[in-house]
Amino acid sequence: MSFNFPACTYIVAMISDAFLLFFSVFHVIAFDELKNDSKNPIDQCNSLNPLVIPEYILHFFTNLLFLFGGQWLSIAINVPLMAYHISKYKNRPAMSGFGLYDPTSIMNADKLNKYQREGWIKLTFYLFSFFYYLYGMIRALITV
């Protein structure tokens, strides 16, 4: 049993994935509150937009570690979501600050359903990733 760089990579990935799971749960709850008229769209966007950049940074940093560690399957699993993040941020609405959500259009039923579905898909992906990273860490620790 040796403690090597891929094992460290998977440990860091699990920790960052726990934060990404928190962000996804917050995303799902926030859009559910918005859908049920429990919260103001402006306040909701002010609480969601600051979380976009940290989510992307954590996700890209984890994949950078996988690249340095030579964990090609982990990178291949994460590439579609990274491409989606890049595409979504590149095509975001014109706003003065960082973020993706515009308070004037967030209450549109189609966009609201899309954002809520996106949150559930990300939550599922990050949950799957957490267990895959746990498996990868154990595999990296027991292989010579």
C-alpha cells in the first residue's frame, strides 16, 4: 500500500466534489424556492451568481490534478461537463458582474425548469463522481 500522487489527487477530488455537491444542492433548493414564490428573483440571483465561478474553478482544478496524475478515465468522464460549463459561461446573458443568472429572465417558466433540471443533473453527476473518486482512491492506494 503506497501513498502516491494519484491517491492524493483522488482525495482532493473527493473533498472538492463534496463542495460541488453542496453547490448543486443549494442550486436545486434555490430554484425550488423560486418556483414556489418563496423568494425574490433578485435576491436569488444575488445568492446564486457568486457560486458560479467557485464551482467552475473547483471542477477545473480537480481535472487539472487528474491531468498531472495521468488519470485519463477520470478526465474523460469530466470533459462533457467541463465543455458544458465553458459553453454556458461563454453564452451567458450580458451582465455587469460574474454569474449566469439574470433576475429579469429567471422567472420565465422554460428557463426555470431548465435551470432546475440542470441542478438535478449536476447533483447526480457529482454524486456519481464522488463514489467513483472514492473507488479511484482505493484502487490507487492498493495497486503497486
